[in-house]
Amino acid sequence: QVQLVESGGGLVQPGGSLRLSCAASENINSIAVMGWYRQAPGKQRELVAVIISDGNTNYADSVKGRFTISRDNAKNTVYLQMNSLKPEDTADYYCNAIKLGGLSSWGQGTQVTVSS
């Protein structure tokens, strides 16, 4: 199983930016899909963005044009750049990795709070 460690969460004002990082314990070239999910209090976990091993990306409609997912293969790290943050982006953000064969791993989460 891949070990994932998220960082970069915090408190930010509406309109601000944060960059989340997800460091993997192994070469992410061997991971088919990496993604970011979030879970707000009282709500189900939802997909935010994913990046495929070929570089293709997909985003939730609610974050398109504001968030960007990227990967640095040399650092075995996936990033989520979040701009123009809104209060409704407040949630715990989780990194996910799916290896070829379907094995899925989750990080411990990092909290993002958007508030004035």
C-alpha cells in the first residue's frame, strides 16, 4: 500500500490561495491515478481533482478554473493549487492513489478553512 502524507492546509480568507501537497512513499510513475478529495462536515467525501499517469486531469465542476492538480514525478508528489477560495471550499482534503490492479490508498487528510 502506498503511504501518502498531505500538507499545506490552513486558514485562508475568501479569495485567497493555498497549495496542498501529497507526498507518496514510492515512485508515482507506478501509480495509475492520483487525486484529491474533500469532505465537509456532515457531507459525503467528494472528488475534487484527479491526474492520470499520462498527465490527463479531471476536475469537479465546482472547482474548474480555480484549482489545478499537478504532479512532480521527481519528488513523488502531487499538488493541488487552490485559487479564489470560497467558504464552501472549507473541508478536510484527502489525497488518494490508485495503483494498477486497483489498490487504493488514502492519506490522513489536511484541513482547509476559508473564512474571514
